[in-house]
Amino acid sequence: GENVEQHPSTLSVQEGDSAVIKCTYSDSASNYFPWYKQELGKRPQLIIDIRSNVGEKKDQRIAVTLNKTAKHFSLHITETQPEDSAVYFCAASRDGGSNYKLTFGKGTLLTVNP
Amino acid sequence: DVKVTQSSRYLVKRTGEKVFLECVQDMDHENMFWYRQDPGLGLRLIYFSYDVKMKEKGDIPEGYSVSREKKERFSLILESASTNQTSMYLCASSLGVTKNIQYFGAGTRLSVL
């Protein structure tokens, strides 16, 4: 089955700096890669996702890049703000058919210091 | 807005009790999931269901069972609760075959004493 490794497990940055979280996956057939944000005491929510037919996707201050050859993908947050502090999870799955379950990384606790 | 509702935010049960965790979604989603969340271990899939009365084991199914009698409702059952099942349990649902976005419930924090 799929295995997703996520690094780092904790990340502390100053407000305004950039933050990068990296994930690797094992199943070369995976083609859907979402990122979820979980604020303290809240439920995980999707913030951005990418499919394997694109290499990069941006949404305001967040971006995700995908390298299918190397089987890794990354989340980039620019101009970090205190409200970006949360646990971030990457995930991977095969999109379509009966393969709809996500395999999650173990999460990265991001702390943005004012 | 998709709504995934878990029946309890907090539960305290005793070792050996049979425990039911209920989850309801209101968006006619095909797929429903039960995860367990523990610090440093991320989200681990217990069971999922892709149709009424259908279920598949996830990565950590031991000690759990599930029931999906109606499309909107997915129940997680701890047949005989043990202290190592103390955890946060999250339910999620997704639309179907080509839409993998999962929507999560608020979670149930279960303590087994």
C-alpha cells in the first residue's frame, strides 16, 4: 500500500518568513495530493490540492509543487502570519476508480511567531 | 456547505464496554471514513465505506467494527473498549469516484478508563 513520509514534524518561523513542508510517497500510481490544515481544537480542512497532470498550483500565499519522477511534493507558505499556525497534513491517493482513500503523512506543527 | 456531524464531542467509557460512535453527513456522499488521531501518529484509517452495507478495512481495524445501514450514517463500534483505544476519532466523507476531497467532522474525544 501507499506510504507517505512528511518532514519536518515541527517548524517554527518568524512572521513574514516562508515555510516549506515536504512529503514523499511510495506508490507511483498515486495521482492526487491534497494538503489539510488543522487548527488547534478544530477539524482538518482542505487548503490546496494538486493532481499529477500539473507541476505547481498556487492560491494566494500558498503553493504546492509536485515532482512525480522523484515522488515528492511540497507545500510552500509565503509571508506567514500567526493565523497560519496549525498542524498541516499531506496526503496521497489514486484518483478515480475504487481508489478513493487517502493516505496521510504524520503532520507538521507549524508555529508562526509574531 | 458540507456538514459532517459526529454525535458526541467527548465520551468517557469503562474498559469492556461496547461503544458506538455515530457520524452523519448531509451531502449524499458515497464514501465515509473513520480515522483515529493520536499525537505524532497523524490520521490513521480504521475503516471506510464506499456504499451502503459495504465496508473495507483500513490500516488499523483491530478492535473495531463499522456499520453503514443508510447512506448518510456511518457508525464505528468498539466491541469491548480498552484503554489503548483512548483517542480522538474523526469521521470524514467524500463525494465519490472522481472527487476525493474529504470533509471531516469535529471529532469525538474518547477516554476509556
